[in-house]
Amino acid sequence: MRQRFEIPMPVRYLVNGVLIVLLFLLGQFMISAGILSSYFQKILLQVGVYIIAAVSLNMATGYLGQLPLGHAGFMAVGGYTAGIFLKNFPIKGLPAFILAIILAGIVAGIFGILIGIPALRLKGDYLAIITLGFGEIIRVILLNIDTVLGFKFTGGAAGLMGIPKYTSFPAVYICVVITCLFIHTMMKSRHGRAILAIRENEIAAESCGVNTTYYKTMAFTASAFFAGVAGALFASYLGLLVPGDFGFMKSIEILVMVVLGGMGSMLGSVLAAAVLTIVPFALQSISQTVADYRMVIYSVLLIVVMIFKPSGLLGTYDFSLTRIIEGLINRAGIHDGVARKGEQSK
Amino acid sequence: MKRNHLLSLALSAAVCAGMLTGCNGGTPSSSTAGGSAAASGDTIKVGILAPLTGDAAQYGIAASNAAKLYFDQVNTSGGINGKSIEYILLDEKGQAADAVVAYNSLLEQGVTAIVGDVTTAPTIAVAVESASANMPLITGSATAAAVTVDPDTNTVRSNVFRSCFIDPFQGEKMASFSKEKLGAKTAAVLFNSNIDYSVGLKDAFIAKAQEIGLEVVATESYADKDSDFKSQLTNINAKAPDVLFCPDYYQKVALIAPQAKEVGLTATFVGGDGWDGAIEAINDSAMIEGAYYCSGFSADDTSEAVQKFLSDYKAAYNSDPNMFAATTYDAAAILADAIKSAEEAGLTPATDEYKAAIVSAISATNKDYVTGHFTFDSNNDPVKDAVIIKIAGGKYTFDCKF
Amino acid sequence: MLLLSQIINGLQLGSIYALVALGYSMVYGIIMLLNFAHGDIIMVGGYVAMLTIAAGVHPLLAVVLAVLACVLLGVVIDKVAYAPLRSSPRISLLITAIGVSFLLENLAQNIWGANARPFPNSAIIKGATLNIGGVHIGTTAIATIVVSILSMVVLTFLVQKTKRGKAMRAVSEDMGTAQLMGINVNSTITFTFAVGSALAGIGSILYCCTYPQVSPTMGSMLGLKAFVAAVLGGIGSIPGAMVGGFAIGMAEVLVRAVGLSDWTDGVVFAILIVVLLFRPTGLMGRPMTEKV
């Protein structure tokens, strides 16, 4: 049996780091060179927001194995937090934006804990219903809180207007990278393994000493945190928020992205979020009739994928550049010298 | 298993690639209908933004149809200054985020002005986005005050106009009308707390009612997705008001009216321009017999412009135009007239001067259109008469100008 | 007087919720599926009734046709979309149900248009409002409450006293064992879908008579509320669905009656959450024991 070659850890980080920087530079270059017009840039920003939303939902759905139906509610909490903060914070500009994003994540995360602790006591369908309920309650509160408070807070049905627009390609890109990196590393850690164990079999995990309530709440909160970040980016992208934008339908839309991409596959969520955000615009530029049937096509796709490939298009497959390089090197058989080094570094 | 992964990966890659090429290669659906347009071959590009799918689709389709109709008519009659109007219609699904993207698409395709958007939130989003380009924007149906005036800074959005009434105007009109013409002493309000339009009308109605001494005995609300209003109506009935102000669109009206009869309510219904279309939306028009609402135009109006619009719209789309269609038709007409004056100044379409010329021409509008005589005030809102329509004998009848 | 009127309003709304909730509950009891498409079956029923009446069919026949269309649709959905997933993870089944619901709504929108259309309610239920000592009771309200209760009585008889009903109860108790006892599981599931959808069809007619309008999305909110009712009562339990339906209907009406209409949906979901937290299987649900 031949020794398998493995790239040592620091080099892996380096390879991925270089890849991330290259992609960023490519994007920046295309924008500054005018290859990506303002139209494509706007779509790109939306893609980024939905990637964060989908990847974070994937944490609760794909990795933890629960089915929350109120993800848009967390986006709303994050969006409104960031919007109200940005409107009222005396300092404007980048520091305020960074603070707003972090604050949005934290507030959404707190809501995640508040909702998660009771909701996660329930299983499966009941959890789905209870999160759906919370999502709706958040929407009702955003609509009506102003009349209770007696002053302008969320703007009620008219919406929150005049949010400063800071969301740009670098901001969205960095947030996407941080989200993916955080969730990726978390899933590779001890905590991640505990979360996966709960997904596979909760009772078995519990009997192996995994504190299921703690880990479930943790995964759920992380999921809510990043949904809040997505909401903040969305708020500052659009400059205007209306409660109706964050209803049950939006939650389902994000869920469809996760499910089609493959529950438990980060690459799947990223690709599906990108494809499902871009396709409607692309369809429209081809033919309005096709665009009219877009939702019908989505739903048929959803049913067909569930029947023939219940784990989603990519299943639990995840992209790893280093694994591909390793595979190539191993196949080429040029591994002898470096392999031992890899062995030692373990 | 492995092969399966690869297959899926390849599949998604293919989808992705196909989509990107679709994005770059496709040209948005545009039209230069009306073949008899001038021979010069020059076109003036105009954008139309409307929700064609989603919850607001029914309003967006009516509005965009009317705008298309007007531009087609302009082209058939020779265009403007020998140039035909090329309109580009984009669907924004009723979402502000999509409206912003669609606006950028229009901007990139070099439109010189935009008719739209239809509902409030997307219109405001586009208004904010379009300020930097000073893109002339005229909506036929976004009634919220914040569309033309930024509520935070209280500054007028100089490039944004509308051809419809603003919310406060209608609410005030109907309060005065109830008191003065209907002789009402008490009123009740049943409004939709989830839509801006309804809340805006309600606020204005109540404020005006207090001012003129019309007592509001009950204020009840409901959510947009509700279909049961009997408990609110039962409460209202207990107070026996003279009039019930019900500021919502025709479909909700069609649900509210029968339930009001069922709980025994006898108050006179009073509504805003959203009522237009209520007769078609309701099964038994006896339920809304005797109701009054304020509107921009009356189908009874014998003026040539109104009758021509009604018959043209019917001929083109085989349905009667509603309020959205009428005001958006006017929006397109006002815009076309403004373009005409920019053309007469000898400017080149899509340049900054051209847009500025359109903006100043719209503000200087002083002409009769389908929904009345238009001038614009300093807030870019139209100054025009309201028409009170009475539903009588299962028909919309002209009651008075008020 | 006012309170009495409001209670009748609550009963009327509650009886429709109860009818729809029964469909959710029966399907859940037998294959552990939250049939998200149930609300949209109601929508299709409404359209069928409206279109057949508009085509000149006798209203009574139209009602029968609408109910039959619902039954057919329910069974077809089960055979095409749910049956292949019997052994799949529950989450896949649930997502499929969401997909079916989306499909029906969007197809309806493409075929019949996004506009809400008037429903010819007076063709089905005629009659004026009765005024009994200041309490106004519509004929529709009386008909709705009576028909609902009648349907529930028939259903209870069907489930408790017939052989089919016995089979249904056995399958919902333990599918494997039921099969070993010689019960045809597949046909029992089909039968359950048929009965649930028939109730949806009846609910659809009553709903459309009370709120005379059909639109592609009319089923989604009704479905959601009825579904909350089913969960509240204890999903899988037939008396639970009835109790849940009346409870939600009454709660909504009373919240509105005290002037908090803006918060109705919030209150309904809050009740659901509180009940689920203290009785995770609903008011009348069987306690679940998890097998290792």
C-alpha cells in the first residue's frame, strides 16, 4: 500500500488564502475596469447576501438536521437593528457600518438563543412549526411596534427608510468569506463533530456524553447570527426595509437554496444561492413568459430533486482545493519526498 | 457514489455557465411597436418598472399595460420629433431589492426616463437610487408622501413625480365629503394596518374628521392576509356610525362589504381610489350599492380623452382599465409631452441635459389628461380635482367634483 | 348581545378551521407528514366550484364536483409526490410538501391569473340575515356551523365504527404491525388522503360562501391557521383537531373583538408556542415515546 500524500496544514491555509485573495482581486478588477456594470454589481451584492443567508441556514438544516422555517425572521431582526443603528449613530462611514454588522449579528444571535432554547426542546416538525411561528411574530411586531411605542422606531407598514447605503463588493465579499470560514472551521472542530453526531442520532450522541441542548442551541445561535449579518448587509444595500419582505415566503426561498444545493454541503448552498438569485434576472432577459413560469419551475424542481435525490444536488459533498491537489499529486505518484514530512506534521 | 457527486457538480457547473452566458447574451424584452414610426430610425429609450409576478402583479400588469398602450399610440402616430419611443418593461416582482437591480439594468441600457414603479416601497427604493443620475421618474400609483419627499430630511426628490393623489389628500377629501355632502355626524374607520396606503388614508381621514367635527366612533384594523372581518364589523355596528370609511383596494372591499351586511351594518361606505374595480371584484354589487369613493376620473365622463382611453384600453387588453391603468396612462402621457419639449430643445436623448429638460418640463406641466387637469406643486405632486364616484344601480356613476 | 354576536362569529370561523385542521391531522396521524399542500387543495376546490357554476352547472352539482376534484387531487398528490418518499427522511417529505404547495399556488396564478375573483356564494346559500334580539346571524353562519358539525360526526363514525376506520387507526398506531395483520397499508393511506381532501373540499365551499372570493393564495393563510389549530389540538388526534379549530377561531375573534386586531396573528402563534412548550404534543395528542 502506497503512502498517501497530504499537504501540511499551514500550506493548506496558504493555498486557500491565496485563492480567496485572487478571487477578490478578480472581482475588484472586473468592477474597476468596468467589465461588471452597475447592474451586475447589484446582482452580485444580492448573491452575496443570499449566500450568507443560505450558508447560515445550512448550519441549522444541513449540519444540525433541524428544519427552521423562520430564517427570514432573523434576517429581519439583523436588518432592522443595523438600519436603526446606522440611522441614529452619530459617526457615519465605515466604522459605523462594521459596528452595525456586528451588532446586527449579535442581536439576531440573542433572538436565536431566546427562540432556540424553547424551540429546540421540540423535535422535527414541531420545531419547524414553532420557528415558523416566531418568524411570523417578528413580522407582526415590526409592523405594529410603532403604534405601541408611540414614536417612530421601525416605521411600521411604510417601512424603515433612509438607511445609509454602505454595502459594497468588498464588504459583502469579506462577510461571505468570514461566514464560510467560521462555519467551516467550526464544523471541523470538536463542536462541529458533536453537532454532526446530533444530526446522525440524537439519542446515541447524548448517550456518548454530548450535551445536546448546548450544541443545538450553539449551532442555532450561530445560524441566527449570520442571518443577522446577511440582514444588515441587505438593509444597507437597499436603504429601505419593509416587514413584508421578511415573511414566511422569504424563509422558504432560502430553504429552497439550501435544499437544492444539498443539505450539509457548503458549496451546494453557495452555488444554489448564486444560481437561484441570478436565474430570475437571466430568465427575464431571455423571455418574460419563461420568467412568469419561474416559480412553477422552482417548485417542480424542488419536488423532483426531493424524489430522486433527497439529499440535494450536491448531497453532502464539499469543495476542497487541497483535496483535489492531493488527489492529483497522489495519482501522479510524485509523493515520496514530501509525504514523510506530511506524516511528521500530523 | 463518487460518480454521482461528479455528475451533480458538472450539472451545476453547466447550469451556472449557461446562466452566465444567458445573462450576458440576452437582450431584455423591449419593443418598438408601431411600425409606422418615423424613418429616421432614431429611438428614445424609456423604461417601465412594474411588478408582473408576485402579490402585486395584478396592479403592475394593469399599470404597465396602460403605459405600453400610450407609447404604442405615440409610435403609431409618428413618434416624437420623428423618433419612436422604445420602451423596456422590467418586472420587479413587487420587491424593492429587485426594483433597484431592474433600475440599474434600465440605466445601463440607456433609458432617458422611467414610468413607475407601481407600489410604494419599490418606488421609494428606486427614487433613492435614481437621484444621482437625475433620472426622470413618474409613478402612476405610489401614493405615499415619502415617494416624492424624503421624510428624514424633508427635501423634495427633484427627479420623482407622480400622477396619482397622495394619501393625505384622499383621506381629507373623504372626511370633508362625509360631513358636508352626506351630512354624517359619526364615522367609523376599518383599515388595513399592513399597507401603507390604507394607513396613510386612515390617518388623514381621522385628523381631518377631528378638525371639522365629524366624530370617529370606532377605528378598527385588520392584517393584509385576513379574510374575516366580522368581529371588527360587529364592534363597529355596535356604535352605529353614519359612514364607514374603508380605505383599501377593491378586492378587500369585495370581502368586507358582504360581511358588513351580514352583521347588519347599515352605514354608508366611503372609500379611496383603491375602490375602483370593486363592482367587478364583488359577486353581488348590491352589497356596495350607495357607496362613495374618490377617484381621479369617471368612466361616465363624456370627454373625448376619457372615452378614447376606455375604448382603446378595452380593445388592446379586453378588460376595463382600473385606476392604476388610468393614472399610469397619464404618467406616460405627461412624460411623453416632457420628452417632446426636450426634443424641441434639440438635445440628445439619455444625456444629463436631456434628463434635466424632462424634469423641468414635467414640473411645468399644465394640461388636461384623462384623470383631470394637471399641474405640479412644489412637492412634485399633482394638483387636480377629485371626482366623487357613487356606486348606483350596479354602476360607477359620477356624483360630483369635490 | 355584542359578546353573543362575537361568539357566533368565532364558532363560524372556528368550524371552518376545524374542518381543514382535520385533514392535516388525519394525514399526519397516518404518515407523519405535515401536508403543506392541504391549504392549496382548498384553493383548487374553490376555483372548481366557481368555474363550474360560471359554466352553468347546477350549484349543487358544482359543489359535488368541487369536493370530488379535491379528493382526486389529494390522492394524486400522495401517489405522485409523497408515495415515493415513504422511506426517506422526514425532512425530505416535508420539503416535498412545501414544493407541492408552491406548485399549486403558482400554477393557479398562471392559469387563472393573480387577481382575486368573485365567488358566486348566493347561488349556493341563499337567505337573509336573521335578527334575533339584536344578534345578527347570517344563514351562511348557520349553514357553516351545521355542515361542519355534521361532517365531524360522520367522520367520527367512519373512524370509530367502520372496518376502514379500524384499519386507519391500526396503520397510524404501527404501520409495520398493521401490515403483518393483513391490512393493506397503501390503500389505507390513499383512503385517508381521500377523506382528508374531501373535508378540505367541504371546507373550501363553506369558506368561499362566507368569504366570497377565490384567489391563488387564499389557501396559504387558511392552511397555516388550520395547521396551527391541528398542532394546538394535538396533531394526529381527530377530536384534537376539532377542539384546536374552534379554539383558534374563537381566539382570533376575541382578540379582534377587544381591539387588538393588529396582533391577531402574533397572538395565535404565541398561543401555539406556549401550548407546545408545556404540552409538546398539543392539547389532546398522544404522548410520543421515542424508540432507540
